[in-house]
Amino acid sequence: MITQAPLRIARGGAIARITLVLLLIAAGALAALPWLSGVGDSGRAVALLVYILLAVMWNALAGFAGLVSIGQTLFFGVAAYVTIRLADAGVDPYLAILVAIAAGAALGWVTSLFMLSLSGGEFAIGMWVLSSLAHLCVNLDPLIQGETGTSLIALNAYDIETRTALTLWLALGVTLAILAALIALLRSSTGAAITAIRDDEIGARSIGVDVMRTKRIVFVLAATGTAAAGALWLASNTTFQPRAYFGVQWTAYMLFMVLVGGLGRIEGALIGAVLFFMIETFFGAYGAWYLVGLGAVAVVFALFLPRGLWGWISPYLPGEAIPTGYLITENTQKPREES
């Protein structure tokens, strides 16, 4: 009897291996940047890593779990504020950043206890309200002086070259760790549950998925990554003005990066972050026209490339660049005969 498996199921492939090599080369280049280039380039590299964190985390929340939030600045701003507060109390600023990231995760868990009972527009607006409330509370702190703000002056204990290098290495380590955690999560059974909830929450619940627990996991991870972005942005820029950290522009940036790169794919978020970084680098000095240009680009993509750049590119590739699912192909092996 001649038998042949009609399909071959695999995870990864040549594209994934090439992507891994490219990512390792990019990480190595960023790590070596303090020795290869000046302080300015290292600072810009931190900005790129912050954009990557914001894009990937918002994409994880909205693209994978279907939780569209317009208030992720809650975690971005609170983490920066906690860093300022701890540093003012005498804590080393880099230790303060790590504690602020943990505080962002804790805040995400507490917030999830009541926010995840909401859905759709209620959830989105609810997150925006929480961010606005946090903004108002931070303004009441005498240390912050309202919208006047303050600075992370504790960083002056380090000379500028050391400070820039440490900030870059910390940003790179945190970004890689959070990316690895997200990929591991999406490759697990919880990752399958996350996408099942996004596609049909009632159906996922009917087959035994613990909806609230699954949502909480991805929500807390997104809060942690966004908090890391806020603390690292403060370390790179040193100044803290509440309006600048709780402002709606960060939500617009996240939306732009994910919309242009591709919703629901890690590759899309990475592409969107790099593209946004390049646009900001070359056109950010144009002020209001720069923002108009961002809006125009977003509209063009929404109309003509609704799946983003990665959604346009991926059908021409033989597999996923960052494999979180399985690749099903025809079996090319010759039939074998069994007796």
C-alpha cells in the first residue's frame, strides 16, 4: 500500500533563520555604537528602541488580543514619573528605571482587574480616562511643579559618554527581553488562546479558554513594555514634563507605526517603528507640516494598503520571518510503500 502525508507542518524555515541573523547583527551593531559613533547617534538609537517597544506592545494588545487602547500613555507617563520620584529619593537612576518598569507591570495588573471587563469603545475610552487622571495626579506633586516639570538630575553623576552608553545598553537589553517574552508567549498555547479571543471571544470561551486570564497576561506584558519605553525615554531626554509623557501624540505614533507596518504581526510593528524613526529623523524639523505628512501617509496606507507593508510583502515570502504560528506546505517527499 502506498501512503503519503499530503501536508507538511513546520515552524520557522529559511526566512526565519535569515531574520534571526539580521536581528542579531543589528543588536550587535547597536551594542557597539558607543564605541563606533558619537553620543548623538547613541541617543537616537535609544529613540529607535523606544519606538520599537511602543509599536510592538500596542500591536500585541490590539493586533493579537483585539484590545484597542488609546490610553497606553498611562504606563508610559507613570513609569517616567516613578523614575523621577525614586531618583529624587536617592535611588541610582538606572536602578530606578528597572523598578519603574516593575511598577508599570504592577499597575497593569491592577488596572486589568477592572478594565478588562470592558470591551470595544468602552475599553478604549476607559484607558484614555485613566491616563488623563494619572496626568492630573502627577501635576499635583510639588516635585513636578505642574506642567513646568523637572529633570532627572541624578544622571549627572555619570559623565555624558558613560550615561549614553549605559542608557543604550539598558534599552537594548530590555527591548530584546520583552520581544523574546512576547514571541515565547505567542508560540505557546496561551498565544493560540489570545488570537482565538481576538477572532471570536464567545467561541473561545465555549471551548474552554480562560478569557480573563489570557487577556490579563497580554495586557500586563503590554503595560510592562510601554512602561519600559517611558522610563527609557526619560533616561535619554532627562527632562520630565507631564504633558509630554501623557500626551495623545504617543498614541498617534503607536497607531501610525502599527497601521503602516502591519497590524497583527511582530514584523509589521518592527517595520513601522523603523519607518517612523526614519521619517522623524529626516522630516521632524518641519514641525506642523511633519505631523500633516504623518497623517497623510496613514490615510494612504489605510486606503491602499490596509494590511500594512508587511501584509503586502508577506504573501511573496515562503514563511514567517518571526514564526509564531505553523507553516503548512505540501509534502515534497516521494511516496513510500508499506506492507
